[in-house]
Amino acid sequence: MMTTQEIENPLIKFLLHLGDNALIMGHRNSEWCGHGPILEQDIALTNIALDQIGQARNFYQYAAKLILESSGEQLTEDSLAYLRDSWDFKNCLLVELPNGHWGRTVLKQLIVSAYQFCVYQELEKNADKQLAAIASKSLKEITYHFRWSSEWVIRLGDGTSESTQKMKDALDAIWPYTNEWTNFSDYELNILGDSHLTIRENFEEKLGAVLSEAGLTAPTIAFSQDGGKKGNHTEHLGYILAEMQFLQRAYPNAAW
Amino acid sequence: MQHGKTEKCMNDLEKKIWQLLEKITDPEIPVLSIIDLGIIRSVKVNHTSTDTPHEVLIWYTPTYSACPAVDMINTDILVSLTVAGFTNIRLEQTLFPAWTTDWMSESGKEKLKKYGIAAPIGKSCENIALADLKIACPQCGSIQTILVSEFSSTACKALYKCNTCLEPFDYFKCH
Ligand SMILES: [Zn+2]
């Protein structure tokens, strides 16, 4: 089994973090494939999943290139996705949480899309050309994801008494996992510099505007869950990896 | 021929390669060539010595990050150029500037419409919400159309329904 835990380079760690967020979110979204409430929305979420996995590929490809240059170790986008164990993943905990019902799924998507939008918007200006290019390309796709999830959260939050109650409950359950996004780690701060303040401000504003239009109030909580960025995950990630990595573990280098 | 950055001084071999690329189509929208789509950024042919074969370098930009057509298109390019006698071909992906529907050729937009897909309207930088756009039905031309889903059979298209002829249709989103 390979590990990327000894890597110290902040850019590589940040790339893995961004790639892991996108990959695990994409994998969770893909669980809805064939189970969406109506065909059009099933297809919409599957398309979002595909965008996320495509973005993960770009981050992993770049990380693999930098790892090769710095340590000579031959990794690929596939080995980064399929051959690392959970403590090696740097995604935020929210993306690994189970989808729950449709309302909870679109709420998760909204938070992730709002964050991805704000961080890519700043990374687009980063001095590292390849990171800026991936961010710029991803940003166009995230714009659709954000709009789509906003519309759903507003429709359900500002909907019937039953849908409103379900959205309130979902928000209560998910909210402790929101702070982690803007609770920046050392490697993020190293790359983002002062722009982390802009990201935090924009994220709160962007998310807050949609919640308010949906008639939802963010709960006030005294604690928040984190650790994902350092590799401390919920038990859910292990189950995701067991399913996602099974084939490559059981049949190394299998291809079709 | 229209592609974002036109190569100014093309030699005969480069011209020949552009012509070959014009014949390669998008596997998901077979009426569009990859030139119509605007994904080929540049073509360069280097010839260092008479003993070595010409080196062909093609830069392309994928449409969407996860566009499944990319691998197929790459294979088609390699096959087409190999058949034409080129042996040293390099395909390089460039993500910046990000692909935009602004690079799609006018003839490409016309072909899309004939094929039954509404072509992207406006420039990508205008970033108008789909719900605020009036998309004409490619079947009957009516603008009495309604957005069904922002995502359709592929990420690059949205699904609409025409209230006049009642047919569903795809709109190639401005991106
Ligand atoms: Zn019509």
C-alpha cells in the first residue's frame, strides 16, 4: 500500500485536499445514479458527480507530476485515488457523510459548491499557473452546481411545512461540518496567503444569502467537527473506500 | 476556419493536419468536427533533421473537466494522423485559458441547430442564468420554450421543452 503521509510540500498537500474533496463528493453523488426522484434530476446530479470526478483527476494528475519531480516516486491519478487508505485522505468530513434524503443531499451540495466556488475564485489568480488553470476550468462548472443546488434548497426550504421541517433537521445535522471548510490548515494558508480571509467572507455571504432566501436559519452551535484535512475521518470514509477501491485492491492494475 | 488562436504562419504540413482534424467529429455530437467545437488550440510540425520523422505537436483544451469524449477524440486524432503517415505525434492538454463556447465556429452552431440542438446564445462572460434566456426550439423555431433541467444527456447541454410543438430538445449551454 502506498502512502503520501510523509509529503511535506504544501502545494502537493493542498492539491490532494482539493482532489479528495472532489473525488469523495463525486462518489457520494454517484450513489444517486438511478435513484433520483425524477429522471431529469437524477441526470443532473450524475452530471455534477462527473464534473467533480473530472476535477479530482486534474488535481491528482498535477499532484502526481509534482511528486515525481520532488521524490522520483511514480504515482498516477489512479494510484492516488485507489491505493491510499483513509488516513491519507485530506477531504473535509462533510463530503463523506451519507447523503440521506434528497433535501439533505442538495443542502450538502450547496455548502460544497459555495465553498468550491469561493476557493477556486481565489485560486484562479494564484501564481502557480497549473493550479490557476485547473481552478479556472472548475469554476465554470461549479457555477452550475451552485445555481442548481441553490434552487433546490430554496424550493424545499421555502416549500411545504413538511419540506421546511426536513430541511431544518438536515441543516441541524450538517451544520457542525460547515466550519471545517474555512478552518484553514497550514498547507492551505501557505498557498492561499491573505486570500483565505476573502474566501471565508465570500463563503459565509454566498451560503447565507441562499439560506436566508430559503427561510432557513443557520443553527448556533458551540462546537464543530474537523480533522479531515489532517486525515482524521469519520467511519463513513472507510466504507466509501472499501467500495470504491475494491477492484484495484483485489485485482491490482485491472483495466478495461 | 475559426479557432481562438489562429496559427499565423502555417506550413503545408500543418495545413494538411488541420484538414485531417476537420474530419474528426465529436463522438457524442457527430455533426460537429473538433475544429467546430474549438478544442484544438494549435498545431506545430517540427523537422529537426532529414533522418528523423517530423514531430507533430497538437495542443488541445477539453470542453468539461470530465468530458468522456476526450479519450475517444485523442484516439481518433492519433489514428487519423498515423494513417496519413505521421509517426511522431504528441498530444498535449492545456487547461488555460479554459474552453469556452465562444470558440465554437459559426458554421458549427448552424450544424448544431440542423441536428436538433439549440446553439449557445451570447458570450460566456455574460453568464446569464438559463432561466432568463429565451431559447428558440430547433424543431419549429418557437420561443415558447421552457427549461426542464440545467443538465441533460451530457454536462454541456440543458434540457428544454417546446410548448408549441411539444417536443423536448437539448440546448448547448453557453460555457
Ligand atoms: Zn417546437
